[in-house]
Amino acid sequence: MHLKFFDPEYNLTVLLKVQETFAINFYSHGSVGWSARYEIGNEALLLMKEEKKIYENETLQTAERKPKGGNKAEGVFVFQGLQVGETDLFFYKCYRFKDQEKARIKVVITQD
């Protein structure tokens, strides 16, 4: 399951099974100052398994001399349910390391 970060639906509920994963995509442009962060209410229930960036122009990332502004990307946080329960997951859209917007996602993890 992929959720687009900061679509109009702010207060979402995600249902998943133990060991199942879901991802949230967000806008990232480090040289301009856009990023995102998260907080997990109960880390015994939910794990941030992977963070990755999909660059708009991947070839610029391997160039010896990167042009200014060439790191525009879509960030992805992948989460995994660890055990049965409910927890809140908070996401923050950040500009120059300051929180600009906050989203709350309720995560409900079930057994099979």
C-alpha cells in the first residue's frame, strides 16, 4: 500500500497484518529545504523498515559535478507491522528543518 504524503486526507486509518508493510511517499528537495520526518507512537508495534529517495533525474546523482537544485526527489518511508495493536503515526512536512504541516495516521495491526 502506498499513500501520497499530504494529500487532502489527513486523518487516515491504515489496516495491516503482522509483518505486512505500507509506504508513504513525500516530496523531498534537500537543496531547497523540503523534507519530511515521522514519529511512531508505539515502536513495539510498528517499525520504519526502509527510507529511500527516487530522484527526478537519477543521472545527476552520479555526476561528478552535481548542478544546483539537482536533488529533487520523491521520498519513501516503508513501515512494517510488528505485532497486534493500534498506534499513531505522525508525519511532518518540513521546510529548512522546521515543521510546516502535521498529519496523523492511525495504524491498526491485526493477526492474519
